[in-house]
Amino acid sequence: MKPNLFWIIILVLVTIASAVIAFLLWQTPVSSARIYHDGELIDTVNLTAVSEPFEITIKAKEQHPLIYDQVINMVAVEQGRIRMIMSVCPDELCVRQGWVSSGRVPIVCLPNRVIIILESTDNEHIVDAVVG
């Protein structure tokens, strides 16, 4: 076997193994979502216990006198997944993000300071570090 062919085969095998591991880590199941507004925890949802879909309304706080107590974000929750369905921000990137069921990427509405973080309570699936 030629030396170059040997290294090409090794490189292909390492690449395939890395892709499989990355895919398995990406599919880490989540069991809960924490919703923050202005850095304050406003709700925790157990996504595995959701039997009927529901919505969470987030209203503006006192710091915003022009829109105080008006709805600024709405969150939809289904079993195992969550998404932002409405936002009064100009670009609505959080709405366009769609459903999230993996703990890899949080949902963030920067103008309204709303963050949704998904997490697993199963210690077997907790990732210590991600190198990329």
C-alpha cells in the first residue's frame, strides 16, 4: 500500500468518526428550559412533562415606561421543544430561529433582553466541553 493512500484512509476514518460523535452530541436530549428576562429567571418549563402545547407571555418591565406591561415576547412550548412565536423587536431573529429541542443553541431576543436556555437534567448527557 502506498504511504499516501494509507494517510488518506486514516484521515477519512477520523473525519467520519468525528462527524458521528458531533452528531450524537448535537442530539443531546433536553428536559427543561429556563426563561430569563433582564437577567432574572421568570419561568422554568419541564419539556418532558408537557402534555398539551401552551404559550408563555412575557411583558415589558417597569424600566420601559412607554411599553410597560405590554406583551413583548410570546413563547410556544410543546413536548421536548420550545420556540419564540412573537417578538416586538425589529428583526425578529428569535422568531425566525424556529423550534429548538437541543441544548446547543439558546434562543435570544437581544433587544428585549429575553433568553431561553435549554438544559438536560440527565447527568449522562451533560457535555463537559465542546471543541470546534
